[in-house]
Amino acid sequence: MNKSMGLCALAALTLATSAFADGPRTDQVVDRDVNQQERVENGLQNGQLTTREAGKIETDEARIDRTEARDLKDGKLSAAEQARINQMQNRTSAEIYRDKHNDVTGNPDSKSSERMQTDVARNVRQEQRIEQGGDTGALTNKEVGSLERGQAHVDQKEGAAAHVGAGEQARVQRSEDHQSRRIHRKKTNDG
């Protein structure tokens, strides 16, 4: 009986070790992406963020997503890479806080803000899908990195279109559609 318990414990340890062989999972990184996108969405909805402020934050988010993609290219995230990403996310988090608590207010009912709210809300959903895929194992760390590169592309377009007109929104939506298809394909391993 003692020997079988020891073998079971060894098997469980081996399984746990192999699960972390690729380094830390990307759970914290992607979870933080979701959280910060939700904060931007909330700030736009209640007027605490202007579209210009949100655009600057989206540009910062694009830089973070590009770093995540580059660092996850090999499917691993080292402690140093994790620390660098955390530092970048901390700076953007502080920027969100400052922008939401300054004396500048946005008009959440303006067409530009409504368009950006729509785009950021979709970003939240895309990041949540990536996070869920990583949590369930439907996405590998490498696939998460690849999808974060796509998110960087979308964030960059949103940041460049701080005052979002109908044309800019159409371009952003096409990028979002492309990214949505990529997430689906990678999660279902269809390509």
C-alpha cells in the first residue's frame, strides 16, 4: 500500500513538472491584459477617459502585446521576461489611473467615444478568449504569443485612431474580425 501511494505521488509530481516544463503559464499576463482593457472600457463609458487618452493607452497596450508575443515565441516565459512585462503593465496601469483621475473628462455619448467603446469592448472579449484558451490548454504558450501579436496589431490601429471616425472604425473592425478568426483556428487547431 505504501509503495503504491509513493508511485501515485511520483506520477502526480511528474505530471505537474511536465505541465510547467514550458515555464510559467501566461495566465497572469493575459489576465492583466483583460483587466486593463476593462478599465479602459469603463473609463470611456463613464467619461473618465477621453478618446485621446484611451488611444494613448491602446498604443501602450500594443507595445506590451508585442513584447508578450516576442517573449513567448519559444513557448516559454522566463522570470526576467515576466518581470519586464509586469513592469510595462504597471506603467500602463498607473497611466490608466492618472488619466481616469485627472480633470479632463470625455463625452461618452460622442460618436467617437461610442466607436472606441465598441472597439475596446471587443478587445476585452478577444483577450478573454485567449485567456480561456490558455487556461483550458486549448492554446499553448506559443499560440498565446502569436495571438498577442495579433492583438498588438489591433491595439496599434485603435491607438492611431484616437478620434475614431467611421472609416477608422471599419479598419479596426476588419482587424478584429481577422484576429477573431485566428483565435478560433488556434483554439480548435484548424490551422
